[in-house]
Amino acid sequence: MLTAADYRPPTWLRNPHVQSVLGTSPLRRRHGERRLAALGAVTTGHLIDGGGGVRLHGLHSVLPGAEPRGLALLLHGWEGSADSSYMRLTAAELLRRGFEVFRLNFRDHGGTHHLNEGIFHSNLIDEVVHAARDVAARFPRRPMAVAGYSLGGNFALRLALRAPAAGLELAHVCAVCPVLDPARTMDWMEQTLPLYLWYFERKWRDSLLRKRALFPHVHAFDDRVLNLRMRPLTQWLVERHTEFGTLERYFDGYSIAGERLAALQVPASILMAEDDPVIPVDGFRSLRLPAHARLELSPWGGHCGFLESARLQGFAERWIAERLAGAAG
């Protein structure tokens, strides 16, 4: 089985910024689209019940005529979508290994702003748990497994923590470069290359503009709000659209740092790059994990990149597929 030690990119791909930028490039996205088409995958869109009147959207893919060995639920990163390059390529790799795949869009992602009045924030784990149960009921293949990237990796691990109490049977959970400590991640992004903060701010502002245009009677914030930088904009979100009150309590609400993953009952695999320019690696070294969870650190990979060649093939999607295939037996 592949491990982080097997990931040895060529010298020119060992720069974390090259990895991070190319990893989400349109070229990779088109490559994923072509791979899904070449497999003959049949993909259909579905509205999913997030509980409490919340509606989420996702894409279900299956190879016709094949009996799936299991169901894989994929979760994207913040301001990504079910059609992000890494989501498409991971889906293609899993389909090739006999899975059916469901790629879930979080609230306000993938063009789904119109489905719910409320604004997305990172503590909306309950609706993702509810959605996972709905997906499992619609496509009752066992075993079911979950994988996520970045914030999606954080959601995947929190979903696994809550799965037993929710009556959700999971065979395995994989997380690539998951957000561990949101407060530390915010500090890190403010200190590293400004490109990443600018990228997420721009994407988030566009999302909020769409929300305001769709629900002007609910979201009447002015352009001064949209011009705030990441930290004060997050503070605005916390104070007006959550019950946490302070930024510290909000960040603590979805932190999985320290001992918080020690209670995992689902077998877990975590892949992290030591050179990640978005998420600091130091918190991973102090994680307390149960015996059935494994952390793998790679010297290279950037943020959810892990590219292997000029063809922009990814190690992470193969790493996920191997672990989920092993869990499926």
C-alpha cells in the first residue's frame, strides 16, 4: 500500500507554492473531467436533506453494469466544490477501483447559494452528518467510507467522530491536509505568502455577493463588509450569523487539534505535507490518535497538491483510493 514515503516528486515540483497553485489549476480540472468521461461514468445530481429544512446538493457517479464494492463520500475544501479538480480526480480513481462515489457540495458551494437563506460557516457539521445519513440511505452499499481535503478533511474527521452516535456505519475516513486548529491556521495565513489570503478573500467575497443578491431582505450588508480582510470579515460572520459570539469560541468549535481525535472509533488515515503553506504542520506532530488511526507526513506536497509529474497526476487521490479499497476488502 502507498505511504507518504513513496511520494517523491521531481525536483522542480518540490516547491510548495508550485504544488499548491498547480494542484487547483484548470488543467487538472479538465484532466479530471476527461478521466471521468473515459471511464464511462454516469453522474447524476441530487438534492440532499441536511436536516432542519436545509438542502444540500451533490453528484453521484457510478460505472454502469458494475456492482460497486462500496460507497465513497467525498468532501471538498473551503470555496471549492464537487467539481474541483481533486474531487473529480479522486472520484475517477475510486470508480476505477470499483466504488460508487458521491461528491457533496457544502452549503453555498458549487453554485448552491440559492438552496438556503443562511450563510455557510465551518461549524455546520450537523447538516453534513445529516446529509451523510441521507446519502447512505439512498445508496445503501456497504461499506461506506469518507474522504476530504483541507476544510473537507476537517469535516470528514468530525463526521467520523459523530458517526457512531448518528447511527452511520463508516469503514474508513481519509483526510488530506485537514484544518486542525483554525486559530493557528488564520495566524499562519497572515504570516505566509499573501497569495493564499488574497485567493480565499476573493472567493469568499464573491460568495457573499451572490448570497446578498439572492436574499437581499435577509443579507443587507453593505460593501464595507465585503472590503474587510479575512480576520475582521470572519469576526463579522461570527457575530451576526452564528451563536458563538467570539472568534475564539468559533474557531474552537471546529478545532480537531490536540486530543480531540483520540475518541475516533472509525479507522482513519491522514496525509499531510510538511511544507504546506496554508496549514501549519506543527499541530500534526502533537496529535493524539487512537491505534486505528495513522498520520503520514511527507516533506513535499504543498496544500493538497501532491503532484507527481508534468502531467499533473496526483499522489493523494491514489493514496485515498488505496486506503478505501483496503477498507472495503
